[in-house]
Amino acid sequence: MPVSSTTRLSLTRRPRRLRRTEAIRSLVRETRLTPDCFIYPLFVVPGRGIRREIGSMPGVFHLSVDEAVKEAAAAKADGVPAVILFGLPDTKDLVGSAAADPDAPVQSAVRALKREVRDLLVITDVCMCEYTSHGHCGIVEGDEIVNDVTVEHLAQAALSHAVAGADIVAPSDMMDGRVAAIRKTLDERGFDQAAIMSYAAKYCSGFYGPFREAADSTPQFGDRRSHQMDPGNVEEALREVEIDLAEGADIVMVKPALPYLDVLAKVKERFGQPTAAYHVSGEYSMLKAAAERGWIDEPRVMMETLIGIKRAGADMIITYYARDAARLL
Ligand code: PBG
């Protein structure tokens, strides 16, 4: 057929009209990314002056408290309002004693950040896996992670974070009843203003691989299938969220993000509560690796990923890209 510019179809609807210019596209854009929805993870280690890149996570560092303060201040200056802290303690033991140690890296970092970075929102991850010698998320008897004893340890860890000044504690362990126990412990000690962000629907995921190097938390035997969720389940995710909300969670989280966007969308739709998504280490490292090979345009794919997570229903996104994305915005 000859090319002809005089052909005119009589169409009532021409959706392309609203894609003609950036001004029009922007006018009809349904989802917008803003830096105020980003939460930036930091890995805090003992010592001073330490800033050591994590091999499997280019651009992410192990930071001593002083360096964590610098990094958080820079993130805040970029427009990122919040950090979430993970800690690598000096010593690990069977019951993860360092998890509730007031002088461990996380608690020290919370105090320093609240003192030195104005208006920074400080969130702490609450779990045992970085603190136990076996790398499990709880207290182990035989080959079982014992739920109720673990919950008591988690509540003490969360309390130590609140005492240090954490605004929000974020239990990531997936034990039953931990939100209620943490709420009760915090309230009894006068921390009724400390909020709980629960990792409510946390899947047993291969995408946590690089994090386990970052947090030195690879289980020495077995895996996390007895507490983290089966990737095939979504009804169960809704039950988990319902339980955590009933126990007093202020914010619920779905994790990882991209492979579970359907879960995120359903959680937001069903409950209409403040909802977080965690764009996890493996999701980040995959993009980094592909970008290093020149296979993708990293800034573009980063933004597309983050807007996809927001469009699916996330009010806030935990992402290692927080600073990069905030700077681009
Ligand atoms: C601790 C915890 C994990 C992550 C956050 N908190 C790892 C795990 O459950 O094995 C993963 C975060 C990431 O991969 O970026 N339980």
C-alpha cells in the first residue's frame, strides 16, 4: 500500500491525543513519584570511620555510626525523609543477645541520628537473624524456631530501639503474635507514640540473597520456609495483614515488591491502610548488574520500577535507590 497522509479514519476516541506533549502527559499522569515516600536502608557496623562497599550491592555500604550519620544527612539533603536501620553486631550468640543491647550499632546509630540529623525519621528493623550465631530469625530448639520465646526477645529488641529514640519499629521476623507483644511492651514502658511498621506479608524469597551478605545473616542450616510466606499465596497474605492490623500495626508491608505487586494492590484495596513495599536487595542488584553490562538504562528502569510499585498501591517504598531517585526528582 502506498503511504498516504491524507487517509483519515473517523475515530471518536483517539487516546494518543493525550500523549502528544510532555505538558499533556504530565497533566493526565495518574501516579507521581516524590522523594517523600522513600525510606533508605542503612547497614550499621561497629567501629569508627568505616565505609565499606557491599560486594553484591554496588553503591550500598557498611557504615559505622559516624558514617551512617553522614549518609543519612546527605539523604535528608537529597529529600529522603526516612532511614531504616539494620545492624551487624560485634558478637553473635545462640539467642541473639546483642539485638537488645543499648550499645549495639543500631541503638547507637538511632541516638546519633536523632541528635544530629534534624527531622530525620528513624525506623529500625527488628529481627534476630543478624544477631544469632545460626543466622535464624529466632530462638532455635532442635531444628525448630520457637515462636513464643522468640516473640519475647523481639519485644525487648524493639523496646531498646524505642528507648534509643526510634520513631518506628519494623518487625521483619514473621513470628506469630509479635506485633501485639511489641505494642504491649512499648505501651507499658510509655512509648505509645512509637509506631509499628510490620513486615506483614513477607515472602520466602530468593531475592534476599545480596542482603544476607550485607547483614551477614545467612542461616547456617535449613531455611526460612517455616515462617516466611510461600510465594504462591495471596489469600494468606491478606490474613497476615488482617492479623497484624488487629494486633496494632500502624503500617503494613509487602515484601519483596516487584514479584508481589498483585499482593500489594490487594492489600491496599482491601484494607486501605498505610502500606509499604520493600524493593529488596536482589531486585536492586539485578538492575545494577544489568546496568553495569550496558543492557539497561539504569535511571530510567529505576524510575519505572519505583513508579510501578507506587501505582500498585504503595504509599511508601523502602529502596536502596532512595538517594539516586530523590536526586533525579
Ligand atoms: C531480616 C530481613 C531480611 C530482609 C529485611 N529484613 C532478610 C531475610 O529475611 O532473610 C531483606 C531485605 C533485602 O533483601 O533487601 N529478617
